[in-house]
Amino acid sequence: MKKFGYSRAASGFTLLELIVAIGIASVVMGIAVPSFLSWMPTLRLSSGARQVAMDLQVARMKAISQNVKYRLNFVTATSYTFEKDADNNGVFDSPAESGPFSLPDGITVTATGALASEFQPRGTANVASEITLQNGNSETKKVQVAVVGRVKLL
């Protein structure tokens, strides 16, 4: 009569099978990790560009909802703050409303155009502008602000 349960031969892995599996996994990871690390600057650049574009849209929405001018002020090449002109006199309040917010490691920004990201109470921008982000590999991404207030990631 047969006993219920598992036989001893089918109840796990042998030490040799385990060593072979770990060896194969190590070879695969040895090939994949350097490739992944080479993609990190590009991923950080994309993340930084999305972050700036999203915060520009937030500044525009705040300008519309609070009926005041808003802008992102790039304090350094790697950080920015939200600023508002609470009394609409053309002078942005000090200290900044919030921030500073940092870009991902290795990402720097340059803004072109006077007050590159200033939004009026109706949601329009004072001038068309372009913000360029760059990583350590000299790759760039651009965030464009149209006069009508549209923020576009290029």
C-alpha cells in the first residue's frame, strides 16, 4: 500500500541545483546592472523635466484660482521656489510662498526670456519662454511656456 505525502526524492533542490541557479542569476545581474546604471542620467533628466512642467502648471492654476501673479523662481541651477504677487503691485512677495524644491541629482536648468515662468491671473504668461534642463551626459530636455499659458514638454 502507498503512503500519503511526498517522497524524499521530490522534496526540494539539491545543493548543486541551487549553486547553478545562483550562478546563472549572478551572470544575468552582472550584465543588467551596468546597463541600468548607464540609463540613470537619462531617467533623472526626464523626471526633472516632468517635475518642472508639472510645477509650472501648478503655478498657472494657482494664479487663476487666487487671482494673483505666480511664478517659479529658479534660485540656483538646481532649485526653484514658488513666488506670488499677493497685492498685484508687480513685486513678488518675500520670502517665497514655498520651496526651495530641488531637481534630481545631476540635473541643471537654464531659463530663457525675462521672468521665464510668470503667470498672470487669467492664466496667460507674460512672455513665451523655454526652460532647458541638462544632465551630466549633455543630454537636454526643454519645457516650453507659450504666451497663452500652455506648458509643453519637448
